[in-house]
Amino acid sequence: MNARLDHRNPLVFDTHELGRRPGALQRLTREIDAPTDLGIQGVIGVPEGTPVKLDLRLESVMEGVLVTGTARALAKGECVRCLEPVEQQLETDFQEMFSYRDADDRGRVKAEPADDAEDDEDTLFIEDGLFDLEPVLRDAVVLALPMQPVCQDDCPGLCSQCGARLADDPDHHHDAVDIRWAALQGLAGSLEDGEKDKSGEAPKSTRAAEKQEK
């Protein structure tokens, strides 16, 4: 069973004025403060308390109330390449059916009990004439936001060696030294020293000993 809805919640809407007259319409505009974690956590989202403008169209049908709407807000995050702050004006459309629990008693064919249990998991219901738009809004916002936000399409990111932002210094680079080549250069130096020892001139210590013998 769903928890009893609180009409004071800004994302809970009342359908009593609309009634259960198929074809009846109601248009609503409401500005709310964004709830917590509205977006893709740790990536980009609408910060808690940010104004979210909702334009809704409520249509009464046999099964319940069909809600069609648009949400507008400012989303914030950070670039996945250079970690700079990113802002994006968000505008997303959504549509959802909120069903009456007794809708099957009003002419629809009843499903089997097992099917009822499965359907209830995915069905949003009207409770005492109220419906909660929050789960619909969350899904719409997540689908509208980029999974990998960037500050610009061609952002080059950060330097892998020092972390400098490459967009600020296009000519940024490091003179890389391959440690494998450094080892080979050291080996080459040792070989050159050995070749000098094998030349026609004997080492100084050997020449001094020869002088003493004479």
C-alpha cells in the first residue's frame, strides 16, 4: 500500500476539481523548490532548492488522470574532462497515467490476481483524489540530462602529468624522457669507457710501475 499523500507537498496535486468526468481538462502552472538528489547523483542535477517551473495538463479519462507536462530548471554539475563547473538550462517533457484503484469496476476487464500484483509495481495511483508527481519528475530529469557533461564539445581535458587545464594553454606540453632510453644511454656510456681502456695507451698506474722497474 502506498503511504498516504500529503496535500501540503508541492509535488502532490489534487484532482477533486477535475472530477471523474472523462474528457474534463485542467491546466496548472506551479513553481516548486527542487527536492534533494534531483538528477544524476555525483554527475549533474538540479540543486536542492533550485526553482523548478511546472506546466501541467490534467485530463480525466476512464482509467484515471492523464498528466502531460513540462519541467524547466537550471542543472549544475562539472565537466567530466576538465572538472570545470557546468550549467545547463533544462527543459523536459513528460506524460504519465495516474490510475484509479477501482478503475476495473468501471467497465474494464479484470486481470488475473497474479497480473494485478505485477501491474501494481509499475502503476501510479490516485489516492483520495491526490497524486504524487515526484517519481515522474525524477525520471524525466534523469533522462534529459547528459550522462557525461562537458563544458564544451571539444574540451581537451587536463594534462595527464601535471593536471593543467589544456584549454587555457593549447601549447602546454612536457619533454618526456623514456626511462628505457635513459638506461640504454647509460649502458652506451659504460661501453665507451671500456673501449678507451682497451686502446693502445696503458692506464697511468701501469705506466708508473714500468718507470720504477727501469
